[in-house]
Amino acid sequence: MRRVILDTDIGSDVDDALALALILKSDELKLEAVTVVHGDLDIRARIAMKMLSLAGVRDIPVAKGIEKPLLMDRPVFWTGHEGEGILTPEDRDLKPASTHAIDLIVSKIMEAKGEITIIAIGPLTNIAAAIIREPRITEYVRDIFIMGGVTRLFNGMNLPYREHNIRCDPEAAKIVFNSGMPITMVPLDVTMKTSINRDDLKVISSMKTPFTDAIVSMVERYLEFRGRDYTWLHDPLAVAVSIDETLVRIVDMKVLVETRGEVADGQTIALPASVREEANARVCIDVDSSRFKRFFMERILRS
């Protein structure tokens, strides 16, 4: 069983909530804490706490981290629909942990050396700040799974040249990728081959539990926001890889993060590992989309 900290910007794209749901439905993972990052952290924390409550989960700390990028010179991405479909006026009373997310991340890793896995599915500001706060966590973390980046190397898909989580705080991402931590990167190259659609929501809605009803409500709101009938399962795939990496094909690569480009700021550049380019990450380059979809749906539908 993996002991997991989920670091997330839950609430903007619905995939963060789906990733948390997948963790809660997976016996292989023991959730130790949820830390939230980037934007209005009070709302993000309340969303995570409400999901835990609907799932009947108690005593999992939800801690607020850092609202702005490390250098505080980039806009904070905020859609304005965060919390719709799950939060009610009564949820304003939900209070996160008094401990700051950075202190919580550091303490968990240092108290359980070699046992904590981080699943990072938002901008990497909290993780970079934790490394600065206590550099030894890079030696004592078990590993880290990052949903982020894009390589654009292994298929003919029309992929963006930058990915949101890295673009929001490239400097933080650069610190993390240069840290020496055991990193598995789950980029857009594989996550954009996975999706959930309205037919899937009909199946989930048949469960008729408060937890699954909230999942369906959040996804429906997000589909309306985006104006389409599907959305990608970016973050749930990162969770799934932490459980069963045979769902994907992985290669060792040297991942660089552009922080100085006028146009390409926040772009990830993946180089084949070699004598000159020592690998700093395992990069997912392909996914068995059908098997992952079955995996995801079976877990979400568990009673």
C-alpha cells in the first residue's frame, strides 16, 4: 500500500476531483493528506473536504499551501466556476488544517522516510517550496507522480506546446525536475488519449450515492463550461499509474523546463537519456486507453 499525499489545484478542471475520487476508491493507496495550491485556496480546500465528507472519510488533513507562483510575476489562473456542483452555502463552515501545506508535506515525509508518495496534479509551487524549506525531502520521499508537461515526441496528435500545470509556475517545476527525486511524469501525450463522456456519467449516476451524485454534478458543470460532451482524465491517469504502471509505456528521459523564453516559457523539453543527458524522470509515452478507462470506471463504481 502506498502512503500518498495529493497536491492539487482541485476545482478548476474537474479532473482533480476525479483523481481524488479514484484515490478514495483504491485500496492500494492510503491517503495521508491533501494539500491545495494556486488561486483561492479556501474554495479549493472546501471542495476537497466536501468530497472526503461525502465519501465518509474522516481524519484526513486538508491544508492550504501557496496561492501565487514562486516569483509572483505570473497571473493566477482562475475560471470562476470553482466549487459549482458540489459546494453549498453551509460548506462555508468547513475549515482546513491549521498547518501550512508546506510544513505538512515536509513533516509527513521526514516522519516516514522512504514511505510517502506525492501525487502532484497542479502547479508545482507547493512541492518546490517544500524542497526549499527542507532539501532532505528529496532523499526521503518514496517517489513523485506528476501530471504535467508535454513532450510532443511520440505520436501525431495535435498537442499544445505547453501544459497548464507547468506553465502556471515554470520556476517551481524546474526546481522539482532538478531535485533528484524519483519522478514519473504523466504528460499530455498520454492523458489526452483518455476521457470521460456523458454516457459514462449515466452509468455513474445509476449508483445514486451522495458521493457519485457529486461527481456527476461536477463533471456536468464542467462539460457545460467547456461546451463539449467529454473531458480528459488527465489527473486520474497519474493516480492510476501510481497503482499500475503497466497501463502505460515509460521511458527514462531528461526533462528540461523552459523559464526564459519569451514565447515558450513553461514548455517542457524531453531529451533521450544518454551519457551526456542523465535521466531525471520516467516519462509516460503511451497508454492503453481502453484498459485504463475500464480501470477508472470499475473503481468509481465500487460501493
